Amino acid sequence: MYESGFFAPWAQLVTGALTGLVFGFLLQKARVTRPDVIVRQFLLKDFTVLKVMISAVVVGAVGIYAMLALGWIDGLQVKNAALLGNAVGGAIFGVGMAVLGLCPGTGLAAIGDGQRDAIPGVLGMLTGGYLYALAHPWLTEALVKPLDLGKATLATQTHLSPWWFIVGLAVLAGAGFFALERWESTRSPRSA
Amino acid sequence: MRNPFRTSAWPPYAVGAAIGVLSWITFGLMDKALGTSTSIVNAAGVIVGAVAPEHVKANAYLAKHVVKSPPFDWQTALDLALVAGAALAGWLAIKPGERSRVEHVPSEWAARFGPSRGLRYAGAFVGGLILIFGARLAGGCTSGHGISGGLQLALSSWTFIVALFGAGIASAFLIYRTGRRAPVVGASGGL
């Protein structure tokens, strides 16, 4: 059954495990292992999720594009812009995430953080993975192939330097979060 | 200053920045992008394959994940270690005399659907099922698209992020704000 073996080379398993250990630690420290925090993000009552995500994206982007410019990495690992699939899949994902209050990464971390309902949540994910495999041929024809722009980024698509987007995003995020922090402190003076 | 590993929560910006730095390491040293949901399919394929191997071999999508490449890979190790990493973070922050955190029914859910654990577990199962279906259709989840793809400025990922938040906000308001009941006190503690 396992034509390429069951386990990847051990070095990959060790580096994967170390990455997961740090990632899980960080997710718990941000409290996004709690469904309430994620649901309240969607209810626009708690902006922890956006603060974590946007900070990660800005810091990550600066480093990755700098490494790319310096030739430290060979290329990017961009997924195909199959825009219909990305959009419909993203919307379905959003509905599921609002119901569960967790996503795959935070769901697994939540199990470690004592979130018991994350266990049936992850069992649901396994079931969903199998059901998707059954529907994959049909969905690929219907939603993935029709509008596939390939490995496009915002930079390649607009023929602009990626730094316009990175700096723009950083400025926008900085200003947005500054305003958000002020608004949050006037709304509930005692919250941290 | 208190030992940061023993404080219960870190500022979200600091955590985000650290995840960004983690992505430098996975890209630069491991030639990998942070992601979590592909290996959920690997695991599903292994489980189904234990019962019906021929069925898994015959399904091109499952075979790609399980038969043609090792199902227990970098990301599978990452996924399993997520549980341990979060457990470690929670355990280190326990103060003397406190017990580790356990929650069965989140308060937002309990305020809308009541304190029943069975109902919440069923809801969580359905939510998990829906979201992985969407993740696989979109080609990634909050990690693979939201963080790794977002930071690479991928068009696919920014499309995913906008759709995710649009649908998430709309469905959260529909699910949690309509016909809202009085908050249930201590819902996570009861049977």
C-alpha cells in the first residue's frame, strides 16, 4: 500500500516536530486555542486573531522576500491561484471555522490546551478530508480548473515590486492596529 | 520581570512576529512552508486504508497523499507536535494550586445553544468536517494560505483570506447573534 514508505526521512520528522512544538506553544500563548477567541473575532468583539495573523504575515514577508533577494532561498512556495476554488473553499472554510471556533492548526493545539470539544472537531476534519477526496475529481473540474492563474502573487500579477505590497501592508497594519488599540482602550479601560 | 514562559498569555503582536520568524526558519532551513491541513488528508487516507486499501489506491487524491508519498511526513510530525507544544505552554503557565485548563463547551456556544456537551461535540464535528472540505478545495487553511501564502503575497491566499473572513463574519453573526439566549453561567464545568 505505501509505495514510498510510511515515514518520511527522520530529519524531516524531527524538523517538523520542532516546528510544530514551537508553533503550538505560540498559538496557546496567543489564546487562539480557545474557540471563544476565534468566534469573537468573527463577531468583531476581539481582534486577537487578526493581530496574530497580520503580524505574522508582515514579519514573515519581510524575511522571505529579503532571503529571496539575497539568494538564500531558491524560490517561493506559492499555491496556484485557482480563484474559484480559493474563494468558494475559503468561504466554506469560514463557515466551518465559525461553527467550530478553531482551524486545523489551532484545533490540534487546542487538544493540547484542554479544549475537549476540539477532539470531535479534529475527528470531523478527518471525515471531511475523506469526503473531499471522494468529491475531488468533480470539484476540480467544476471549481479549480476554470479560473486557474497559476503561481501568481500580488507582485507578479501587477508587475510591481513586492516591496510596495509589503511596505503598504506594514503601514496599513501599523496604522490600523494603532487605531484599534486606542479604540479598545477607550471601550474597556481595564482590559490588557 | 516574570519569566515569560510562565505567564498565561503573550501579546498577540509578539506571537505573530514570532510565527513570522518561525516561517523564515522553515523556508530558509527546511525548505518548507508552514501548513497543517494537507496531513489531515494523509491521516484520513491511512485510517480508511487500514480498512479498505484498494479503495484508497483507486482514489487518485488519496493515493497521491498516502500511496505515492509517505503519509507520515514533515507536516504530520508538525501537526502531532502542535498538541504537545500547546500542552507544554499551558502546563508551564499553571500557577501553584491551580489545575490545568479544561473546557468542553465554549461560552459563546453555550450562550446560544446551551450547556449540552453532546450538542457541542456534534457541532464541533460538523464544523471540523466543513472546514477541512473547504481547506482542501481552496488548497490550504489558515496556516498554509493565511500565514505562509499571505506572507508570500500569493494571489490564491489573499483570495482565500478575504473569503474566509467574509463568510466567517457572516456566519458567526447568523449563528451566534440570532435568537440569543441569556448567558449560561459555568457551562463549561457542568455535565
